[in-house]
Amino acid sequence: MKAMQDRRLTPLDRLLAGAENALRTLAPPGRRGARPSPALDLPESDLGAAEKRHAAGLMRVNHAGEIAAQGLYQGHAAVARDAATEEQMQRAAREEFDHLAWCEQRLTELDSHPSLLSPLWYTGAFAIGAASGVLGDRWSLGFIAETERQVCAHLTGHLGRLPEHDTKSRAIVETMRDEEQRHGENAIGAGAAELPAPLRQLMKLTAGIMTRTAYRV
Ligand SMILES: [Fe+2]
Ligand SMILES: [Fe+2]
């Protein structure tokens, strides 16, 4: 029990870990995830110029979502009260970091780049994560469960919009969707509260603004 308590981070540890994660998240493209991209061994498809631009726009939106996921999970973890909740969030954040790297690699392959507004997506999401976490772990878990539910629906939408033969982008999005679904289920299993409907609507609205913007810049 004592050893367990000793492993808990002090506020300064958390602050430094948060700053390190922000720098790592916002570093220029070129990183590798801990796990290889699901697209790694798939052949490149023959995309026309317009298809390539469209696929890049959608993958830029997904990349921006993963930047926000880092901010959100780190914001939650920074204020989580329960050690198990904090560990669960850090574990999910590590998987989200792979998603980030995979989207980034795909954007480079599509001759494109991440959103120029990445620092804004990160800081905004971090603030929301920390603010909901302050209300208590049940609410921050509820926020995560609802976010992951909306992200799954969003990724399903992207599978309908990505070019049919862009197998590389599709493989990434499909794997991400499976893992986001698990993140959501884990949050519910850990005691997530059901968010009030107006808040769920507000989250949808905010995500809509972000996706429309990141598609272009
Ligand atoms: Fe993700
Ligand atoms: Fe997730």
C-alpha cells in the first residue's frame, strides 16, 4: 500500500509530465508510434489528385481529433483523484499517441500536413479535460465515454466518405474506431456518469466546428 502511494505523482511531477506530453504531441511530423501502423504492409492505392486532397482533409481532421484526445486525456489525468483512473487514462493516452503517429504518417504519404491549429486543439481540449476532471472522476469518465462514443460515430462516417480504394487510410480509421470503442467501454466500466443531454449537444457542436476547420487548415 505504501509503495502504491509512493508511486502517485506530486503536482509538480504532473505539471512536468503534462508539459513534456504537450511538446511531444505538438512536435513536427516524423514520429513513430509504439505499435506499427495498420496501413504499414498495405499497398498504396492509385488516388486521383482530388481524391488524394479529400483523403488528406479527412485524415487531417482525424489527426486533429487525436491531438485533442491527447489534450483531453492529459487534462483528465492531471486532476484525476483515483490512481486507477489516472492509470487508465494514461494507458488510453498511449494508444491515442499511436493513432496520432499513424494519422501523421498517412498525411505525409498523401503529400499533406497536420492542421496548423494543432496547438489550439491541444490547449482547448486540455482545459476541457481538466475542468471536467475537477468535478470528480465519475464526471471526467462520463466525458470520456461520451467523447469516445461521438468519435466512433464520426469515424464510421469517415469510412463512408474516404475513397473506397484508399485501403491504407481505411485500415487506420478502422483500427482507431475499434480502440476508441474500447476506451469508451472501459470508461463506462470504471463508473462513468451519463452526461446531461444539453452538454452532449454542446460537445457535438464543438466537434463539428473543429472538424470543419481542420479539414481545410
Ligand atoms: Fe484515438
Ligand atoms: Fe480513444
